[in-house]
Amino acid sequence: MKPCMKILKVPLILITILFCLSSHAAETGLLFCEEFKDLSNWEPLYFPKIKKHSSYAVISEEGRSYLRAVSDASASAIIYRKTFNVYDYPRIRWRWKVDSVYTKAKGREKTGDDYPIRIYVMFQYDPQKAGFSERLMYAASKALYGKYPPHSSLNYVWASRENEAGIITSPYTDRSRMIVLEKGRNKVGQWIDEKVDVLEDYRKAFGKSPPAIAGIAVMNDSDNTKERSVSYVEFIEVFK
């Protein structure tokens, strides 16, 4: 896929809009294209016991807007307000960039479980399909935090270390998998396009099919490494 910025003779202010309208000439079934004109479609996602939160803001440059995510010994995310059915719309595409990676990051250890950017797909818990013990556990979590935690999640990450690859089980929970798309410093400062199939990746990661309903979050976290990084997302698309 050709980056939007390579389209010729088009004012920069129209580039992202034209991408969302025309980049799917060969691909149909677009559910949404988030262009980050503002954060009205997003809400903060905080985690228990983490007091210092990462910051998220929209910035503009040469007629284009981006999400800017800053983490400084902090962790939190923003979550898209609308959910989607992964069986109807299994594919996601986005463009991201990082200004730096973490020197102390180690994805398989709690002390190093930080990433300068991740696109976080969270699958909703369905009480009608849960066993008795699972319903009790989720009911207790809802009573404590006000809502059900995710059933499971896929984290598409930019890993800091060159030796990290493939699918990593979170050191905090076996319900979360990290899928390494980019790693290390070689592409720092470059815009990179990504495209994933959520159904295919979930089945590889967990060995079974996912719950139907999912949401998307974006996160930059460094609460474990106590480092700082800045990262960007230009757009996110969900489509068939």
C-alpha cells in the first residue's frame, strides 16, 4: 500500500480524507476510518493501582493530524467508544511511528512489560457463554471496578528489543497476547503501515476462535521501565 503522503498534486489537508475514501478501491466493507481530527470518539482507559497516566492528544502538522501518545514512567490508554463484530469486520489497518524505544524493556518479564506503542484489541466477556466459576470471577470484578474486564486481548506492539518476535504471552495474564509487528531502533522516526487479520491472529495466539465483540485501544506505557517515549498514530481502519 502506498503511503498517503506520496499522492501527488493533492493539498496536504485532503490527504488523510482521500485515503479513507479511496484507498479501498480493491477492498470493500470499511466499517470506520479514525483520522484523529479530535478525541471525541475516544475515552480514557485507566488501570488499577497505576496512578501516573500517559497523555494523549491530537496534533496537526502541514495539514495532517495525528494522535500523539506520551508515556513518562506512566501507563494508561484511550479506547474507541464503539465496538465491532470481529467476524463481520476482522481486519485492521493503521499507520504509526515511534520517536524512541525503551532500553529496559523485556516483554516476557513484569519489570519490562512496556511498549512505546500498541494497538490493543479487547474482546468482550459474554456471560451467556461462560461457565459458573468464570461468571463468579467476572461478577466480582464488575462489582469492584464497575464493569466487566475484557475476556481476552491481542496487543499489536512495537517491541523495544531486537530479539523479541512472534507471539508473547503477557507476564501478567494468560488472557493477553503480544504480537510483535515492529521491533528495535532501525525504524525509529519512520511512519510504518500495518495490516492485520484479528480472527487469524487470535486463533494462532489462543488456539480457538474469539468472542464476537471487540473494542480498540491505543496505549503507550512505561510504568515498569520508568522511561519516557513519544509515539504517533495517523489513522486506524476496521474493515472486512
